[in-house]
Amino acid sequence: MTNIIGEMSGQVWQTLNSKGAMSVAKLKTALKADAFVLNAAIGWLAREEKVTVTKKGNTVTVSLK
């Protein structure tokens, strides 16, 4: 499972690098990702201080630092 989350982290980083900040919902659609794996990948990147996660209303947005 760690390998799957690590691979998804790379895909999230590449997507944000090419398209800019995105909501978690848009990332899920763009990557056709499982919600658990996507959230774990975002957490992985946040722990490594590679992304910023912000919440405004009901929308959670992820952007590269």
C-alpha cells in the first residue's frame, strides 16, 4: 500500500506542477484516484512540506509550496 500511496504522491505533485492549485475533488477526477489513496498521498506531501492545504467553506485546495 505504501508504494501505491507514494506513486499517487508523485502523480499529485506532477499534476499540481503543470496545472497549478486544485481542489481535492478536481484532483480526484483528474487522476481517477481512489479517495483514500489520494488523501493519503496529499498527507504524505504535506508531511514533507511540499504542498499547502487550505480550506475555504467546503472546498479543500492543494497547491505546491
